[in-house]
Amino acid sequence: MDPLIVDGVAITHPDREVFGEGGPTKGDVAAYYEAVASHMLPELHGRPLSVVRCPRGTTGACFFQKHHADALGKHVKAVKLKEKDGGTAEYLYVEDVEGVLELIQMNTLEFHPWGARVDDPDRPDRLIFDIDPAAGVEWKAVVACARAIRERLAASGLESFVRTSGGKGLHVVAPFDRGPSWEVLKSFCEGVARDMVDAAPTRYIAEASKAKREGLIFIDWLRNTRGATSVTGWSLRARAGAPVAMPVRWEEIARLKTGAAFDLSKALKRARSLTADPWDGIETLKQSLPSKR
Ligand code: ATP
Ligand code: MN
């Protein structure tokens, strides 16, 4: 089969089924990302990026890639960043839909940006709480958790936004003016998570321990560190059924039932029918992380 040309990028093997038999093909994935690029790029562009690549589809082995490689395509940019061990390495990022599609050609399915931009990787401008319910926790408890985080952030002067993870949970995200270090951000977020646990220890946990998590919601504040990522809005997940991490309006979460409520075809319909972006205003919002909570 001939390659499919999407926005000038050649997508080879467009008929390959990447989510298992009968599921969306590589060509469908390329067409999906082209269709949602205008919604997805504001959150993604200009940030160091990890991608999940699945050369044999989601039923084969997938891998997380954070470093740049020449073969990725000419719109996939490199930025040299300090590594934990003191050395430097080239990280990848994209600025445009061509960069996104070149990554699709390299069998990328998921996009995971940093909470900082390539021009100043040591000063974040986004925070995230990843809400991870243990098996069996009801959706309405997940919703209540997201709303409680929203209220605590609002009490600190921060408006926040919510998306489905495409898996079990929700992510609460807040933008803020660049300035504070990762250390300051991390301790702010730890404080919020610990206050949540103090107020409702029978519902929440702030430690990553899987053993202690049974029946609880893990409020993951540890994503707020240099080099950590979270999946971006509109990204597919490399999981059965082609779920999507979907930015939603706060009013929407109660009627969703699960963090995997949107899949590729629902997300495409949504992109076509949306009149306003669900995270409208996030790019222009001016707000600061409080120096004291
Ligand atoms: P779920 O609803 O299943 O929790 P999620 O995207 O929130 O979906 P998590 O396992 O909670 O998945 O991880 C949170 C974030 O941490 C991910 O979105 C991803 O960016 C990052 N992450 C997870 N696993 C890895 C990994 N192996 N390597 C690098 N980053 C990872
Ligand atoms: Mn999660």
C-alpha cells in the first residue's frame, strides 16, 4: 500500500492495525492527530516531550522515549538539557503538526510533555495532580477528589482545569507564571496533597505505595518534578480500545463514569463539534504560585 501523505508527512503502512485486530490503523491515528492538532498543540508545543512508541502496535512491546534521535524527522526538534547525573542529553520537542505527524510515522501513540518549556526547563509553568483511584473506587469519589483539589487550588488563588487520563483517573492542571523553581513547586503540591489526606485519610493517600493504596485514591503530586511528565490532552493512550486523555469542562466530569470515557472516534466527533476549547483561557490566564500556602 502506498504511503498516506498527511500535512506533507509520509505515513507508511497506513493500513496497519495498531490497536489490535479490527481497531484503528496507523492511518487513522495520523488522521486523528491532524484533526485534533489545533486543540492539542497549545499544551504540547515547545516543551520537552516523552513519547510512547509502539512499533508493533499496542499488542506488542511499547517503549517510553525521551531523548532525541536523528531518524525521527526534521520537524522533531532537539534541546540539550542537563541530566540528573550531571551530564547533558538531547531531549525532543515539537512546534507544529508536522512534528506530531513525523512522530506518528515513527509509531508514536502517546505524547507526554514536561511542565516547563524548552527555553527555561528549570522554571515550570504548569502543575498537575494525577488522581489514581485503586481498583473498585467509585467514579463519584474520583470526581469528588478532583473538585476538592480544585477548591484547594482556588483558595491559593489558582484556577485549575481537568482532563480524563484515558485510563482510570483524572488529572487536575493549573498554569502559573514562570518564576518558582521545581523545588518550590513540588513542596507546594506536596502540601496540597497532604492537606487532602489529613482532611480525609479514609479516602486519600499521598504516598506512591501500592500496598497501602487498597480502597483509596492516590493523589500523585510527584509529577511536579524536573523531568517528570504527564500525558497531554487529546493524546491517545496505547491501550485497548484507543482511549484518549481528554480535556473537559468541570461540569462534564460527573457524567463521564470513567477516565477512559473518550476513545479515538468520540474524541474526533468532539473535536469537530466543539465551539469553544474545554480549556479555553488557560493560555492567557495570569496567576502566580503562592509563596506561602
Ligand atoms: P491512569 O489513569 O492509568 O493512571 P496516567 O496517564 O495518569 O493514566 P500514571 O501511571 O498514573 O498514568 O502515570 C502518570 C504520568 O506519569 C503519565 O501520564 C506519564 O506521563 C508518566 N509516566 C508513567 N509511566 C511512566 C514511565 N514508565 N516512564 C516515564 N513516565 C511515565
Ligand atoms: Mn494516573
